[in-house]
Amino acid sequence: MSDLVRLQQRFSAWSPRIPQSPWYLFKGMESVKSPCRQFLLQGLARRHCSTASEAVGRLSSYTGGSVNLELDSSSGIATITLDNPEKHNAMSGTMMVDLANIVHELEQWKDGKGVVLRGNNDAFCSGADLQLVKGIMNKDGGRDMCTLMQDTLSRLYTLPLVSVALVDGVALGGGAEMTTSCDYRLVTKDATIGFVQVKMGVMTGWGGGTRLVQLTGRTAALDLLTTGKVLSWREALSIGLANGMVQATDSSALDQAMEWLDHRTFGETAVVRAAKKIVVAASRDIYASLAVEKDAFCDVWSGPAHVNAMQKKPKHK
Ligand SMILES: CC[C@H](C(=O)O)C(=O)SCCNC(=O)CCNC(=O)[C@H](O)C(C)(C)COP(=O)(O)OP(=O)(O)OC[C@H]1O[C@@H](n2cnc3c(N)ncnc32)[C@H](O)[C@@H]1OP(=O)(O)O
């Protein structure tokens, strides 16, 4: 059975609970009483929502690059590598599906303690592949991508593993959002992080806006989202978006990130995982905000500002 079919079946198994709704919104919410859950149910009832399984099927026709996973069973540390170097590791549709499958695999990995998310070559990730963006410039297309990526990155964020994004080179648009799906961000001197969505006539939709507020506080987050400013490594550190610096910009950057992670994963596996579970439980109210972020994103996706921006050849330096 292919990974794709497995993923589709997994999502389908959840979706009948509330037809036509993204399952993750409800997965962690059985214990959450009204009004938060009520709010979500009403919101979803008002709007058409594609399921993650439908989204997977449609996005899979946009190919290119890959996302790869390495598991080190002796250290309990996994490495996820975004690999599409000709496009600064932009995320194609198939890469989005790869990442969803990888997160699923990590959810089953009971011996894991930590995970590093990085990009191949000299970039972290330049966001969604613009070829994919052009292909899905319609309301359903935006909701497909948003549903799958919110689902995947929410699950990455809540894995019982200590996670770190190693940012070497650009992290733009969806790439910046992906850095926020880790517990920590380590930067090299070549790192730049930009929530450039406003310059593309859209907004965050992969959950990065919600997580950015949690990480930097509302004023700094609003500033970044409304200006589209591209931060240097120094600026990212100064506002608390980045948590540490890695000196190397070659392959030893990964070793340095591993060493940094080692200080946070030296405990027994069960103890490290317990720490992460507590931190995740303390931030459960994120789900209501994610639903709002999805609707806000879908409201502007493929609208006049988005169409205008996509007609130019955007470059965010
Ligand atoms: C929620 C998702 C979100 C949204 O839709 O709202 C997004 O993520 S949209 C994508 C946001 N990202 C961008 O708009 C990136 C635009 N590109 C750039 O700013 C620059 O290319 C940069 C800074 C990444 C690199 O600049 P540099 O001068 O170093 O290199 P090149 O521009 O020559 O890039 C090489 C090659 O890569 C292609 N490229 C870069 N990023 C993307 C991308 N996201 N999708 C597709 N292709 C990308 C670039 O066009 C060049 O290709 P070439 O054929 O050589 O022109």
C-alpha cells in the first residue's frame, strides 16, 4: 500500500465523526467543553471545508523535490530534510504529502526524543512552490493546501519530541511558518526569516500566524505580518523568534544543532516526552485560533491582491 493511500485512509477514518471537516480540529478536543468547541462547530457548519484526504489527492498532482526522514535509534533524534534545492526548497504538493507521512511515522516512533527540521543546501525553505500556488489560485485550492499544511504542522508542533528548526538561508512565506512548527529555532549568519505573505496579497494559512503570536507576543507578530519584513538572524534573535545561533554554515551546522538539542534530550526517553506533553497540553487553546486563521487565509486567497502579486515575479530580499 502506498504512503499516499495509507494517509488517505487514516484521514478518512477520522472524518466521518463530523462529515466534511478537518479531523485534527477535533482530535485533541474531546475533552474541551464549550464554548470553544461550539465555536468551531458553528464556524465549520457555516463554511465548506475540504477534508485532508481530499486535499491530499488534489495537491499530489503538483510534483517536485522530496522531504526525507532519518531516524537515529541510538540517540532518539530524527532529522527531516526539505529537499528541492533548485527552488530554495520550496514546497511542492508532493513534498507536502511527504511531510504529512513523515509526521505520521514520527507519531508512531515511541523511542524518539527529538527532531531537527532543516533544508538541503543553502536554504531552509522559500515557502510554497509558486508553480503550485499558480495552479491552485481558487478558493478550494487554497483551502486544500491550508487544510493539509495546518494539519501536518499542528501534529509536528504537538509531537512528544523536542523539535528544532535549523534555519540556514531563507525561510520565507510558508517556510517562515514552518519554522514556527518547532519548539526552537536555531539560526546561522545566513538565515533570513520573513512572513512575506502580505506582499503576496495573502496571509499566513499554515498555522504560522497563530504560533507566531505565541512565540513573540501580539505586537511583534502583528508587525511582522503587516510589514512582511525579512528579518536577519540577529533581528530574529532579538525579538525572541530565534533561540540560538549556530556558527557553521556548512554540513557541520547540523552537528552543532544536534549538540544543542542534546542538552535538552539527555534525559530518559519517557521523561523528555513527558516534558513535551505538558508543554503541549498547556497550549491547547491554539485550536480555536487555527480555525480563525484558516478562514482569514481563505478569505484573501485568490482575491484581487493575491492575483495582482502573483502576476509580478516576486522576490523578497
Ligand atoms: C502560505 C504559503 C505562502 C503563500 O502562498 O502565501 C507562500 O509561501 S508563497 C511563496 C513565498 N515565497 C516567495 O515568494 C519566494 C520568492 N522568491 C524569492 O524571493 C527569491 O527567489 C529568493 C529570495 C528565495 C532567492 O533569491 P536568489 O536571488 O538567491 O535566487 P533566485 O531568485 O535566482 O532563485 C533560484 C530559483 O528558485 C526559484 N524559486 C525561489 N523560491 C521559489 C518558490 N517559492 N517557488 C518556486 N520557485 C522558487 C526562483 O524563481 C529561481 O528560479 P529560476 O527558474 O532560476 O528563475
